[in-house]
Amino acid sequence: MAKELKDLTKRSENYSQWYNELVVKADLAEQAPVRGCMVIKPYGYAIWEKIQRTLDDKFKETGHVNAYFPLLIPKSYLSREAEHVEGFAKECAVVTHYRLKNAEDGSGVIVDPAAKLEEELIVRPTSETIIWATYKNWIKSYRDLPILCNQWANVMRWEMRPRLFLRTAEFLWQEGHTAHATREEAEQEARRMQTVYRDFVEGYMAVPVVRGVKSETERFAGALDTYTIESMTQDGKALQCGTSHFLGQNFAKAFDVQFVDKDNKLDYVWATSWGVSTRLMGALIMAHSDDNGLVLPPKLAPIQVVIVPIYKTAEDLEKISAKVNVLVDALRAKGISVKYDDADNKRPGFKFADYEVKGVPVRLALGMRDLEAGTVELMRRDTLEKETVQFEGLENTIPALLDDIQKAIFEKAKAWRDSRMVKVDSYDDFKAQIEAGNFVLAHWDGTPETEAKIKEETKATIRCIPMDFDTTEEGKCVYTGQPSHRRVLFARSY
């Protein structure tokens, strides 16, 4: 077993501090000079690229196409949908001037007061308004529908309590915006994309989620329904990993987007929007990693296999490399990302520690004795188990090993989540289970007032009304004692 990283705070001592330190030590990201923003470093961005590439393929498989819309949105656009602007008003960054000039006293640049914009521009917090203003020009008839657009972009939402990946003022995401001729098509689209997200997060990130519908209080500003997937972090909190919104005709009416239907009648378009962001990076870290560093599922690991030679002379390295390079080529031919680290500026022990912190799923170490015996030391990152295996045939056994690691990581996270999901029927029990860091299934009377009081007293919110399992049953609200017809999922959250 490898030693714990000595200068990394243990999860059991301070989970929040452990997370903050790990993001930096694993070379994923760092704080930017601008408060609330982050620099995503190459290793972190390589993981995001894999997330992006996989999701982009899945979107295109379901008929979506990519486009790009402006970063700056006229302030008047946000005023057209009242609930939407209310939801984002406190998070918006506003551009008021378009020019700088040198200060007369030579102290530096200042905003030129003569360059005030006639209408302020909002730095994109989300793109519904600018996109629906554009769709008005694209849609005239049912023949123009559906429109299935996605964009990969950055957004700005002013964040007072930033945390790398989880909450930053600027973050990267994708946002899908679709237009449909009927309510049924739009609702089906919103649910379909929720399922796409679920399949990706569970199948690639190895993070189990609960699919559900948000309560009215928690739904997206301007939506009629918000479909969500909720994961559990190792400290028992919920993390919203992706949302898909059925917007009804709200934005079409706000921007007067009408079409002539098959019966030659004029109607408003039905809409959806859906998105995931670099917050998925936070979910990935918090679901699997340990006191030794990152634990990455093989499907998203930038380096799936690292090979470290152990040698004394250049002649030894040459002999080892001749053997290893054949294996590297064979693994790459199977689509596996391999790094052969034969750099002579770091000792093997340093390399081992570095790749362990970075969560590389499989590590192979090979010295002259191994070369003579036809063996290699293999360590899998998820269990930290080492074994000596035959070198011959590794190109055939490693793909199966990576599949096994992917499955094992998911099953471990799922077992943890399932063990922390409890049913309660009294408010005292509710408070105790929330305090213990559990997902709580409890009856709720359906009123925003009760929801608000529970949040105020326990800091727990309704994460969703679950869809993946039946919570329909008669009971009484844990807070008011009023009749309830189903349980909902409560938890504290990030």
C-alpha cells in the first residue's frame, strides 16, 4: 500500500480543505488574479477535454448541432422574461463603457467617461435571451422546427464564495437550446437530455446519480419544469451535476417567436435548455479521490497507463526501452493513452508519488531484474494494490483491467451513496440524519413555505422528486404533519 500524501489534509479532518488542496496539488487548477476566477491547468483541462469530447459526440448522436452566440447581451433582453431576470439579476456582470484612456496625471488607464454605452451589456450568465432573440429570425413555419442547437462557451455569474470548479465567477459549460412545434416534443427533449447526462455521468465519470424533478422553488428561473441529476460527495452533500429545463412557451412569448403550424394557425414555439459545466470536475474529484490524491476513472483519465523504468546506466535504459516501446505501441493501437516516463531529471519514487496524486489508473514499473525475469510490477490506483505480473501479454490484459477499474470505482461510489440514503418519518430523525450527512427521503406537504422553513432550520434543500425509484406512498409531512402522497429527496448541498 502506498503512503498517504503527508502534506495533504485528510478528508476525515477537513473535507473542504482536502478538496481545495488536492485540486492544486494534482495540477488541475489554481486561483486566477481576478477574484472568483480560476486558471484550469493543462492536466485539468485534459480531463475537461475528454468530458467535452464524449458529451459532444453524444449530443450529435441525438441530432444536435453546435453553434455560437454572443458573449454580451443587451440589458433590455433580460427584462423581457420577468422570472428569468429576477433569477439572475444579482449575479450579472455589466459592461457600461467601451473605451479606456490614459489618465492626465500619468497614473495609468481610466475609463473614458465619454465612452458610455447607450445601453448596458450583460456578460452572458446564460444564453436563453440572446438565443431566442435570434430564433425569432430563424423560425417562421413548422418546417423550420425543431431547432436542436448546442454551444460550448464560458459564462459569468458573480460568485461571492468561490471554490475551484464548484463555484467560480467564470466557468466553462455547454448549453443546449432547442425549439419545438409541440409541448410533447419539448418535454420529451428535456427528459431525453437528462437521460443523456445520467448515462454519461454514471458510465464515464463512474458517479452514481439520482434522476429527478426539481421543486418549484429550486427550478431554473423561467422554466416550467427542471429535470436534474444529483450526486453525493464523500462528505454526504449533494452536488447537482446537470439540469435540463422544459421552458414551455415563456421565452417564445417574451421574444414573440411564433410559427405557422400544419393547420395554418399561428402558435408560439415550445422550448428547452440544458447544460453541464466544469462543476463536473468537482463531482469527479469529490466522488472518488482519497488521502493519496486523485482517483480517476479510466475513461476520463488523460493518462490511463504510465510506465516507469528503473535503471542505473544508459545501457540499462536502452534495454528496458526496447522492450517497453513495443508494449506502448500495442496499447496505443488499442486506443489506450500511455505515457512512458523515461525522463532522467526525476527519481522513480518522485514519479510514483506524482502519478499517484494525479490518479493515473495503472502504473507499471520495470527494472533490469524484471527484464531478466520477464515480469513487471503493476499497481492499480483505485485500490493501491501492487502485484508482479508477466510482461508478455500485457497488451491484452490491460484493457480488461481498465474496464474492471472503471466498474469497481462506480460500484464503490454507489455502495457508499446507497448506504447513506435513509427514510425518515419524524422531524427529529430528519434533523439528525441531515446532520450526519445523509440523503434523506421524507414526506413533504408540497408548499414552498414548508420547504423554506426546513432549509432555514437545517440548511437542507429538496434536491429532487426522484424518478429512478418509486417514492409514492401515503404519509405525513415531517415538518407540518399535513398529508403527503410521496417522499422527496432532501440533503445539504454544494
